Amino acid sequence: MTEITRVPIQPIEKGSLAKLWLGVIGAVLLGAGLAWTTMPPSISVEELVAGTGASPSDGDVAFVKYKGTLADGTVFDEAGASPFPPGLFPDGVPMLIEPGRMVEGFYQGLKQMEKGGKYTLHIPAVLAYGDSPPPTSTIPPGSDLVFEVEMVDFMSQEDAERRFMMMQQMMQGQGAPSAPDGAAPPQP
């Protein structure tokens, strides 16, 4: 028959259990603090007017109206009406939604918006220009940005390019009058 050797359990010193729990709580708080400081920064998208339908994705062209301000309310950029003749494109400024073509926070925000919606984007400096704003801009280094954005509409890049080609053809048709038989047009 085998014999089992017993190991006596030593008594715990008075106050040791409280120290153990304080150590566990301290480790949890330290871990949570480290997790908080290493979390990637994110934008805040506040919906002012609800949009409808899907949100744009990479490769789409968004037509937006926006006003960009610093945290203190100083306006640094504003875009509203479309630069194109009415009818062929939606109102607003066209923006190709693609990483690296605009401020990262603005790019992330556009992909969360719906057609017809109005939003406020709060973009931390690290997702805006960081410490290197454009040289000609009035944005100080390290500035958080706030944008009021209206997502007028969006379409695929192919559809936008097709419409742009149509617009170019229409504008060429309204150019200088052509002379018959290939002769040079009359000069003013």
C-alpha cells in the first residue's frame, strides 16, 4: 500500500489576505491604465440630422458641404456649393474616398455618414495634421479639428468619371463655332 504524505498548511499571517487583495486590485488598475494609454485615438461622429441609406465606402466619390474649425471655433476651411454646372452632379464638393487623400479622421468620418445627413466630426490632432499642418494653413501644430459636414450624396468613382466625361463633351460642344468644310473658324 502506498502512503500519502501530508503537507501541513501553514497559517496565514494576520493582514496577509488584505495585502493580497490590494495587490490584485493594484495589478488590475495598472493593466487598465496601460490599456487606456495605448488605445488608438478615435474620432467622434455626432449626428445632427439623420441620413438615409448606405454609407459610402472606399472608391466612392462623396459630395459634401463642410466647415472646418479649430476647437476654439476659428474657421480654417469651408466648402459649400458644387464647382460644376447644376444637374449633372449633386451639390457639394466632390471628394474621392480613399486612404491618404484627405485627413485620416475626415476619411474615417465620411465612411460613417449617410446620404442627406448632417454631422459634426471631432478629430484629435493625431488623426488630423498632428504637429505638421499644411504650410499655408492657419492651423497651429497639434490642433484638434471640428468639422460640420453635410453628406449631400455619393456615387461610385466610375459613375462620377462617366458624368465628368459627359460634362466635358457638353462644354466642348459649347466652344468656338466651327467653320464648314474644316476651314478655320472666323477670328474676332
